[in-house]
Amino acid sequence: MSEDSEEFKLLDKVFPVIKNGMATEPVSEEELHRLHEMFKEKQLIAPMYELIFMKIEETLYEFTVPEFWTNFPRKLPQNEAGSTERSSGKKDNYAEIDKKFQQFQDVVKRLYVRYTYYHLLLKRLATVCPSSEVPIALRKKPSEAADFYAMFQSTLLALLPQNFDENVHDLYTIAFRVFIYNHSESEEFMDVVESDLCVACGREAVSCQCQAIASAFSITNKYLSMMGILEQCAGFILGQLIEERIDSKVSETKENYATSHVESLEQWLNTVVMQWLTRIFNQGSLQVKPTSKLVGKSVERFMNKLRFYMYEKYAFTIMTQFFQVIINFPLSQPAVDDLKVCLVRINLKHCFVDTISEMLQLRLLHPGVDTPDILTGYVAALKTLSHFDPSGVLLRTITMPVKEYLRGRPETVRCIVTSLTGDSTSDLAEELVKSETAKPKEGTNDNLEETDWENWNPDPVNVAPATLQCDWTDKTTDIIAMVVDIYGSKEIFVNEYRNLLAERLLSHIDFNPEREIKNLELLKLRFGESLLHSCEVMLKDITDSKRINAHILSPESGLTEQPPFQMSALIVSSQFWPTFKKETMELPSAIKDVFDKYTKAYESYKVNRTLQWTPLNGKVTIEVEHNGKIQDMQVTPAQAAIAIHFSEQPQWDLDSLGLKMNMPPIVLRKRLVFWQSQGMIRETKENMFVLVDSSADSGKQVEQANTQSNDVCEEDEAESAMESASDQREEELQVFWSYIEAMLTNLDSLPLDRIHQMLKLFASQVDFTQDELKNILQRKVREHKLVYAGGVYQLPKA
């Protein structure tokens, strides 16, 4: 077929793409059928079918697509762009933007013209070379139009320049703002600032270009949508712009965690944003035709991305302020519920665990935070996270560092017990009161008549052990059990409560036991009656002591004479009370005589029983006359004894007074500080104390006491009379030393775990952990009673 022949001229007229032409001429149906018959006669249908598609792909790749992308030049560097913007005024800038808008619209329109040109060729090809006459192996599947669309899209995106988004970002930013302004109903742009500038396009009102920008935006999106490349070419930019709107909407919820926002955000997304996308993808109309399935799919796909982004953004917004959410729980419960909804929609649990765990460590776990404050934050976190995740899996992972840190602080047990039973209202005290009315239901696991039995699921395999103690029928978590789980032993808390109760009973002269009885009954529900039996006896001792005091001091008691002063003895059952500190003091003879007479009266009242006085414990109310002034003071027995000795002898050497009172000098000096601070005793020279007997000396002593107050510590009047729980625990564990010596004598050397196993087997009267045993052994190593080498312990060689 020569180029001058009629057949070739007809072929060039019908398919100008053969010669890389882009202009078409009108062709009649007769010409198409004539060309078809000619190809059929010469058996050229299949070759021409392949040739036309090959030329379409060639012109797309070499002409149409490159011509389109060359209209988006490289963006200037930041410094050059900045200097250009500074040198040009606003009017020139607006003119440049208008010019770019028009250019962008024209470029997209030209691409659409090329797109329709190729579609016209496909229609002619369907008549000239019908697919039914083409071998199956050569046919385009699923259809010629679908194959061309895939070719068009892949070629266009394969040559997409890197700076395309940067070139059109500013244009779409202004156009999208104008678009929202034109289609806003009630919630966008309602607060309009009084100004001569347009709210949407930012120009003077008299030269507002909103309509022109909106028209260009609509027409451009229409062309891109008709070519099926709107989402590919402008989807990223539109996504960024809508995400900025979502960011602004979500930021309005900050610090407002007392209200749920997830439903309002979902409603806003499903109405306002949905309308925006529908108008953009559906050529400005909200009515999607049933035949426009691609529009519906594109909008739904876009909405899924934005919905995911909104949940993620809102979840991160709550997580960044989750410490305030924890502290303000349950006021902040709506925010916790919203976060729970978000994490169901998106998988951010690992991020949530890491973020909250790091937040708690940053805010709580450092030396500048007091233990009560850490405990308050820990309890608040337990409450919040147990509501967030009733299974306790996330709770255990997040709070583990706080739990380990609290276990390492020596005052944690005391803070917990004080919080449970103290005067002030605390979260733990409230939980203790709740446990009275919310007891675990018995037999809930065997109840086969549950209304929701079909939806029953077993507990998670990695659920927190303390959480298993809660009632899973109503999903309420036992906060106190989780706090007790810090140490894993109830005995530690019961012993500390016993010490604290003893201190309270000893520090209050007129003690009202009603509150302590209530606390004890609540604790018995929590820890059991057997562990708290000693505390019951301690409270009973208070009542019995009042009765015994009243009897002994009455005329019927047989007391030979009434004591020269009022006294009230607290008679305790030593085997039930904590161990008293092993300190002693020799009482003044007059006081000692009264105590001896009281003891004899008690022995006559309680046959086969006697009293063992602890002279350092208790309170003494004395009347002090000094320099003509009389005042009543409440002091400790040691301070009262010092005052009596100085009233008998105005000058004392520290060693002599210590010998007189049977008290070590270093302890006695600490007791003397109180009277020094009162200006009644002064130290004339080292270890020599005299009674101040003149007003001049008194004034001098007061001034001296003030100057010494920074160097000398006053005695703590609230000093505990009981041994601390750690001291008592250490004494209990010292029982093992004889067993350890015997084992190492017979077996020469043993590792730590073997010693622990043997002690658990042969000396099981005291429960202990391997860490506690290790502390004992290391202490003996420091005392040179043991040798540790090669991972084993042995006795030192003689």
C-alpha cells in the first residue's frame, strides 16, 4: 500500500495517529466500513489492530504526556523564591496567581482534548477492526477502553515530575479555601472579621476573584475527573488540605476532656467533608448518578483515608494530654471512652503503651517527686487504665515501671497504709470503703443462667494476676489488690498497718477508737480476719487499759496512797503489739516509786501478771516555772526526766547526766536540744550544761539557740516508739543464720538458689524471697562472716 494510494489516504484520515498526527477530520460511517472491508480483504485487521494501539502508546509516551508535564517548571529554591516574593507587591503576586490558575486550567483542558482524541480513535477502531475479528490472543482485555485507560494512567504517572505537588499546592490551597467558603452552610467562616479584604481569596472586596477561582477550580476538577485521574493528580494535595481542616477541628477538643467529641467529629466528617468530596469528584453536584460508580468508589476510598486520619489525629491528641486525663479521672472519662473507640478503629495499641508508659516515667519517676504524689498518680493511672482496658493487659505493661520504682522506695508501704487509713480522704480510702459494698460475688463462674452467656469469652492468657481478683460479671477492677501487688504480699501491709496503728494509739492520750475500728473492719474484708487479729487485740487493750486505770486509781483498789500526780497507763499485750525500740531510761526516783506502787496494785488485781514499763513511751504534761513565768507543756518522758534532774541540780556534765539517766551521751544530747531551744538550758562549754536562771542569760540563750538551730537538729516529738517494719523483718530473717552456718559447715560451699531451696525446706516458719536472702548473705560477706567467690558462698577459713 503506497502513501499516494486511496487506501492509504483513507487510513491516514481515519487514524492520523499513524503519522503521529493529533488533528482529526470528520469521517463518515461509509468510509469506516469501506476501510474495514479493505482490511478484511487483505487480512490486515489483526496487524492494524496492533499497529493502532502501538501508535497510541507511542504518541502518549513521546508527545502527549511530556507536553503536559513541561508546563510545570522547576520551583525556585527557597532563598530565590523568598527574594522574589519580597521584591514584588501583593497586586503583582495576585496577578501571578491568576495567571497560574488560567495556565493550569488551559493545560488540563488541552490534555482533556487529547484524551477525547484517543477515545475517538478507539471508537473508529471498534468499527474498522472489531475485536470479534481479532484473534483472542491479541485482543485487549477486558476491553479496548479499559486497556487504554490503564495505559493512559500509567504513562501519565510514570512521567510525573517531582515538583508537581509544589507547583499546584498554592493554587489548590486558595482554590480549596474559596470552594469551602462558597459551599459553607453553618460552621465554616461564620466569624467574619470586619475588613476590606475578602475572607476567602484575601483580596480587596471590590476586586474579589472568588467566583473566577471557584469556576476554574470546578472546571479543572471536572476535566481531571472525566479523565479518571483526579485522585492521582490532585488527590494528595486535596488530602493535605482536608487533613489541615481535620487538624483544626480536632485541635478545638484540646483540654476539653470532660466531653465526648468522637461522635461530633464523625458527624462533621460524614456530612461536611463528604459534601466537599462529592462536589469535587462529581463535577460540583451532590447528586451522584447511579451510573457514576467510579465517583462513588473514589469518594468512599478518599473518605476511608480521611476517617482513618481523623481517628489517628484525635487519638494522638488525647494521648498527648493523657497525664491530665489520668489525674482528672473520672471527670475525664469521656476522653478515655473516645480513645477506646479510636483504638478499635485503628491499630495504635503499641504506640499507646509506649507513649503513656514514657509519659508516666517522665512525670513521676524521678527523685523530685514525693512518694505520696507518685502513689496518687499510680492509683489514678490504675483507675483510668482499668476503665480503658478491663482485661488489665495494657494496664500491667504501662504501669510496670511505676510499680518497680515504688517497690524500691522505702517509704512506699507506709504511704499506702497511711493513704488507706489516714485522716484525709484519698483515692485508696475511697476504694477501701467501696470494697464494703462491692464484695466479689461468690459462684459467678458457675452461674449458667447468665443472660449474655452466648457472648462469654475466657479471660486473656496474659491478664494481670491482680485483675483476676475482680468480679468479671460487672468488669470492676480491684484497685487495692493491684496496689498490694506492688510487693506481692499482704503480710507486709498488715505489719505496717500494725506499726502505724500502734503509733497512733501511743501518740493520742484521749483516743477515740471509732474511726480505727471502722478502718479495721474494712481491712478485715480485704485481708482477712486472721492477719488482723493482732490489731483487734491492740484496740481491745485501749478499752481494757481505761477500765484497769479507773479501777487501780479508785479507793477500792487497795492502793496505799494516791499518786502525787494524775497518771494513765496504757497496758498492752506484748505478744500482739509490734516490737518496741530497745531503748531504756532510768526514771527519777519519785516517778519510779509511783510506777512500782502502780505495778503492785496491778499484780493484786490481775493475779500471775505483772507490768514491764517502757519509760521512753508516752506523753507527760508538766508545769514549768522559769524566770517568774509559769507555763504548761506537753513533753516526752525523757524531756520531763531531764527537767526534773535540772530542777534538782542546775549544772550537769553530759556523761554524768547520761549515767544518771542510763542513756548514751549521744542520745541524751539529742534530748537536751529541746530545752536548749526553749532557752532554759545552755551549754557553757563542751559537754557542760547549766540551767539558765536570769532573764539576761535567758535572752542571751535564746539568741544563741537561734544561731545554733541550723547546726543542731531538734528532736522529733513524733518519733516512732516502734521498730520499723524493715527492722522487724531483718530480725526475723536473722533466724536463718544458724541454719546457713550449719549447711556451709557440712557442704563447704553453696550457690544462692540452693541455699534458698534448703531453707524453704528446713526452715519454713518465716516466708522470704530469694532477694531478701541475698541481702542477708551480702551483709554477712561485708561483716567477713562469709566469703563469696565463683558464684558460691562459703565460710571463711580459720
